[in-house]
Amino acid sequence: MESESVAKNMRHLIKLFESQGSLHEEALNVVNKPDSDDANSHGGEVESSAAGQSPAAELEALIERLESVTSRLERLPILRARTPTPPRSPAPSPVCIVTPPPLIQEIVVDSMSVNGYQDLVQGPLRTYLQLSQQIGGDVATHANLVNEAFQEQLRYIQLAVSRGKPSEAEQMQLLTPTSNKISAIQQFREKNRASQYFNHLSAISESIPALGWVAISPTPAPYVKEMNDAGQFYTNRVLKDWKEKNKTHVEWCRAWVQLLTELQAYVKQYHTTGLVWSGKGGAAPPPPPGGMPPPPPVLPDVDFSNMSVDDRSALFAEINQGEGITSHLRKVTSEMQTHKNPQLRQGPAPYKPAAAAAAPARPAKPLPTPGAGALPDKPPVFARDGKKWLIEYQKGNSNLVVENADMNNVVYMFRCRDSALTVRGKINGVVLDSCTKCAVVFDNLVSSVEFVNCQSVQMQVLGKVPTISIDKTDGCQIYLSQEALDVEIVSSKSSEMNVLVPKSNGDYTEHPIPEQFKTLVNKPPTGLTTSPVENKG
């Protein structure tokens, strides 16, 4: 009896197998009809022959029939790809067989942004990696870290294509892998300062922060260019050292600069105002602060329909009187005129409202003056932030010294008073902003020295400076050297400016910069001609 029950259950499962297999065969047309007919006829023969045999023989025939159905199901593509082969057991689990798993179609996002970045990786990045491997050593190891950083950014861009913009906290978490790769690149350079390829490592380390464009808005493309320019200081050193020794290093420099140049073009084309997110899912944008503004006040309704025709006619008649409209006004005679009768001016003063008379006089607001004004109660700052030296809120400090600075560095002096700054070496530029009674002495500058909104400032150049810019400054003394006599001075909205030119005996000749200008209209009147008015005193 137990064998008959097992055989009965197996016959039921085989019918379910055959029904599932027949449905998939008809839908996909993957199994030809002769095979199906042979299998069905074989199944019928087994079932008819098993009816008159012993339970053991019938059980063996059912197992053979089950194997045949399983073989048919395995030939179907849908089950070969998605489902495992059922085990050869006389009592398989019906849960995994009766209901086949559904087809899961993977959605592949075809985005122009992702494709453009992949072209960047497959093109200039691959060229840079190949040249780095040819050089070998620390350059090849460093290039592997660069490749990992670009791959992390590619994954981040793919994520942006598939979801909406995350919150600020989540965005920082998603950018952590890329940030860690950039830090590893820069740390590798610091650990290998004794390497013969230190300039190679420095060129990459100074410009690799260009990958941070994904967090810059609204104009990330100029940021990439700025980072590319920062690295070219060291690529120029590589070219100088290796140009005559090995042309591979020259090609390496060109490949890296080209990679960042094409990255800038990619950002400008696909992410002009910042990284573009798909807008699907993600965090909802925060509500505007303070709620919605109140609606504008409703204008009062004016009904002109109630004005009768007679009223409007009378109005137009009054207007059309011309000079007669003033006929009813009282005429002022000569006896009423105060300029002809001085005694009339001795009468009481004109009427003034009590509120206005009782109100205290408001003190006049002083006009803004250039310069630092009152020094705010903030701690002094003397620090280096990347390529910028920050000197802020210094008071009475005449020993400010900047040395060991790179050529692309800028010194920014802000709201300092009674202080003196010395810059040693050659740097890019110096800026004094809102400073009072301050002085700056420097050796050589690549670009310019600027004075903005200052009072009583002095500068002295010991070497060469191309440009001096003075804006909204009162009192500026400029001491030049023999090498800086070809300097270009640009001034606007400033006063009390003097240029002191050295003489052969070591003294200086003082020349004031004009503050007044004379403008004439050209004849014929085609424009204006402006010339400075020199001080004759």
C-alpha cells in the first residue's frame, strides 16, 4: 500500500512536469514536435505497461518517466539559464518545480554622461597609464592609484545617473571612496620625497584634486582647469630635466595634461552647472526657508460705471477751459509779496507739525571711508591654505615673514594694522585688502601686487614685479628697484599715491601719480580725450 501511494504521488508530479514543459515549449518554440511526440508516446507506454506490473516495477517505470520529463525541461533555455537541475529523487519538492522562477531582466542605463567618461578612461587615461608603466618605479605605482581614483569617480557618475540627488550628509559618505584615493595619491608623494621621480609625483598630487569637481557648483569646469594649471609647474620641471634624456617623460607630461584638459571639456559638456543627477528617487529637496511668501495685497475695486455721463462731461469741461481754469484763484498783489515788503518776513514762523518739532534731530550718517576702520575683535591668523598664505587681523606685528613658498603661491593680507610683512623668494602675487598703516617688502613676483581698500600703506620691491594695482586706497608709497623700472601701475578711485625711483647714489626721486584728469570732446565730436592734470606744486 505504501508503494502504491508513492507511485500515485509520482504520477501526479509527472503530469505537473509535463504540463509545465508543454507550456514553455509552445511559448518559446525551442523543442521540435517529433521529440515531444516521442516523449509523450514513451510516457503513455510506460504508464500503460506499469498498470499491470508489480509495485516495484511500476515505481521503477515512473522514475524512468520522471528522468525523461526532466531531460525535456533541461533543454528549455529559460530553465537552463535561471533554474538548477532537479535532483534525481523519487519524491522531489513540488514547491521548486510547479512554479518556475520569473525572468529577471537587468536594466542597463545608456547615459551620454557615463559613455563620455568611459571614453575618457579608455582614451587619455589609458595612454597615461601605459607611459607610466614604461617609466616604471614610483611613477608606475603612483599611476595605479590614479587609475583607482578615476574608477571610483566612474562608479559615482553611474550612481548619479541611476538615482536622485542625495542629501548633503549622504553625498559626503558617497564621496568618501574617491576622497580616500586622492589622499592616498598625495600621501604617496610625501612618503617618496627622495625619489628621482619626485617632480612626476608632485605634478600628479598637485592636480589630482581636479576629481573633486563633482562637489563643485555652479561652474565646476574652471575648477578642473585651475587644478591642471597647478600641476603644470611640476610638469615643466619634468620637461626641463628629462627633455634631452628620455622622450618618454615628455610624452608622459603631455598625456597627463591632455587627460585633465579632456576632463575639463567633459565636465563643461555634460555637467556645466554641477554633477547632474537623474531625479529618480533619492532625498526630496528641502522646503524653502521661512515658508511661502504671502500673496500680494488685493487692489481695491474701483467701479467707474457709477459715474454718470454728466459728471464726466463736467470734468472734461473744466479741463478744456484752458487759461480760464485759474480764473477763480486769488491773485497775489505786490503788498503781499515778502521780497517787496521786508516787514512781512518778521511775522510768525510757518506752521510745523508738533510731532516733527518734538522729534530729536537724527545724527547724520558718516560717509564710508576706505581702509580697515576699527579692527574687529578676532584672533590673528597666519596660516597656509593650499596655494594661499592667509595673514589676517594682525595688529602691531612687524615681524611677519613668508619664506619657503612655491612660485604658484599667493599671499593674502586682510584687515591688518600697524604691521610689516616680508616675503622671501619668488611667488605668484601679493594682495593687501582693507589694511591700515601696513608695509610689505618682497623679492620677486610673477604676476602683481594689489592694494584694495587700504589706508597709508607702503611697498618695496627688491627684484622685479610686472604690475602694481591700486584700488580705493588713500595713501600708497611705492619704492621701486632698478630691475622694476618697467613696472605697469594701474590705479582707480585712489589718492595720495607716490612712486619713488632709485637714483645712482642710493637716494630716491619721488613722483606723484595723478589724481585729477581733464576730458575734452573731440572735434568733430567722435569721442572724448582724457589727459591727467599734473600737480605743479
